[in-house]
Amino acid sequence: MSDLALFGGEPLRRRPFPHWPVFDSAEEKALVDLVRSGQWWRYSMGEAVDPTGAPENIRSKVGEFQEMFARRQGARYGIACATGSAAIEVVLKAMGIGPGDEVIVPPYTFIATATAPMLIGATPVFCDIDLETLNLDPARLEEAITPRTRAIMPVHFAGLAADMDAILDISGRKGIPVVEDACHGHGGMWKDRGLGTIGLAGTFSFQASKNMTAGEGGLITTADAALAELCESYIWVGRKAGKPWYEHYYLGWNYRLTEFQGAILIEQLRRLEAQTERRRANAAYLSEQLRGVPGIYPLQVPKYATKHSYHIYVFRFEESEFGISRGDFLQALIAEGIPAMSGYAYPLYRNPLFAAPGLGHDYARYTDLCLNAERACRQMVWLEHRLLLGNRQDMDDIAGAVRKIHQRRPDFESAAANSVATR
Ligand SMILES: Cc1ncc(COP(=O)(O)O)c(C=O)c1O
């Protein structure tokens, strides 16, 4: 076996992995057709709740997309909006959440899960995750509930369903609604039900890194007609469908998705199922190949997670078992031609923004309360979903590079000794 590429050897692989986003003439045609139509903007208010409500029955691209997405995910209503962050903000506000209220969120997620509640005046309360799934740990949920808790917001992290039976049980007993942050969960399922359709509402993102994208974009799913209508109104600066244009009923935003994004997302959605199946097959194969390498632990996929959407492929890296640090491992893996990352450097509550004065909540205490999130930030290795769109050889290369680094791990000691000797 050749030397590690990190120390001047031949990289195991020079070929690039599949590029993201995947697109072809379908997206190009959709955009060109839209440009040529001159219909760069359309009134689609009302279409989220009543798809036949569009004036003269002309469907907007946004209306067509949100209906298609909702149907595919198994949701009654889909309300498109500008971003996944906006989707969370809008749905929480539509639930009547605001100043003085608390929303329970996991700390191992993207910042918007916590800042969306803050932007409408509410307080995110962090609940630790399960280290095997990286999802909110239901065993820790009840201790996070206070008389001010207004929502529980699990994240289906990386596209793996959270433990919804346990979460719904607590939600039912306490009378606190669940909003699913399904921003990683396009096409994913819990017990054969689409992610984002299990709680009161779900939120999705179509930002550039997501499993389907128009660069940016978001969507809310719900089965509650009144909630859907209010969400749509908040996205449309507080208007009501069919009412005068300059009549505003609520304090809302302009958080609309554009027709250009709608047109692209329709095409992206057509690719989703085949891509998800490919990611799942490759992920299962890769996990088989990686199991048995000391210190490498692909995440568990519990039985209830009937379809993992694999927004990210994650494995846990135990430094003491593998024999080198995660930092050295990642550098070596990248040098071998495998793009990999360490993910979040620290849990959300350790972001500087939570140290600002006047937040009225003690965020410093979570460092001692969320030990699994702390550990996840130190131990996880992430591979982007585009790598899983490759073939078996690509998966063999990933596993081969991991094994090569493990076999050559003594080289790190020699390199360290040499660098000390030459100092
Ligand atoms: C778990 C999670 N929630 C929310 C968001 C916010 O989505 P957006 O970037 O579209 O605002 C993201 C996006 O990165 C995310 O990963």
C-alpha cells in the first residue's frame, strides 16, 4: 500500500465525486420557458389551501410546485416560501408563538432551528440529542418542558427520522404541539409516513446544499387548513386570498418563493425519488464496508426510520480506537481524494450570539446539560449527499481510503517524531 497522500504518497483517488446540484436540459427548459412567457411573477395566494383558487385557473409555478411537493411528501397542504428559516419563523408565528414563549430544539443542527423562534421573540430551549442518531433524545425532553413551552421542534437530522413515537407521546400528554424541522428530510419517512407530516407542521429548505434545490427556497407542510391559510398570509405580507391587494390583516413578511425557483424545483422534485434510492443503496453498502474498521461507527438507522433521505452520511470517529485524532484523520482523508468534513464545531448554544447580554435565558448552562451534542461536535465525520450519488467504486474508494489511513496510522507518529527531530 502506498504512502499516505498527506505525507507525499499517491492519493487513493483523483477522480471527482458527482457534482451538486444535478441538473440538465429539463431545468434549463423550465427556466427559458418561464423567461419567454414573461410570467415572472404570479398571484398564487389561496393556492396553498385551495389549488383551484388561482384566478382564471392559471397555475403559478409556485402553486404547482407546492402542491406536487406536498403530495409527494404525503402532506395535505404545502406552503412555499423564501427559505427554510422563513418556514420555521412563519409556522411558529402562525401557531401564536411569541415573546415569553419557549420552543424546545436540539443543539446539534443549523442555527435557524434556534434563531427562528428568537426572531419572533420566543426563546429556544435546548434538549440534548441521542449520540446514536443525532436526533433529539426523548428521554431528556420532559426535563426541558416548562409552563412556557409552546412547541417541541425535533430535527430529522441528516434525513434520519427522529423518535416520533416517544416525542408524540410526550407531546400528547403535555398538550404541546410538535413542529418537525424536516429541512434535511426531502423524501424521508418515519414508519412509512413522510417526514414533516407527523406533527402539526413540518418545514423544508431548498437551499443550495439540500437534496433538492433552487439555490434557496422553503416550504411548510401541514394538514391544518387554518394554519396553512395563516402561514400563507404571513408569507404574503398579511394579505388574505381574494381580498383587495392593499388590505393587510396581519403583521407579515414578504417571504414569497419566486416563479423561477418554483419552475426549477418542479424539475428537481422529479429527480428526488431516484436520487434518494441511490443514496440509500450506496449508504447501506458504505456502512457495510466501514463496519469493522476500529473506531468507525456509521450511525444507527432505527426500524422506525423507514426511509433515510441521507442529506448527510455521518459516522462517529473514536480517536482512541482508530489511533489518530479526528483532525489528522480528516486531513488525511481529504488528501486521499475524499471530501469529508467535521460538521458543527460546537453545539448551537456556544455560538457568540447566545452570549449577548439581555437574552433573558442562561445559555451557558447547556454545555453541562448537552453532553452528547458536545461529543457529537468532537466525533462526527460528515460526507455530503452528492458523494452517495456515485457508484459502488466510489463507495469502495471512500472505505478504501479510511482503511488505508487506519493501516498507515503509525506514519502520523513517525511524521510527528521527524518534525520534532528537525526542529
Ligand atoms: C436543520 C435545518 N433547519 C433549517 C435550515 C434553514 O434553511 P435555509 O437555509 O433554507 O434558511 C437548515 C438549512 O441549512 C437546516 O439544515
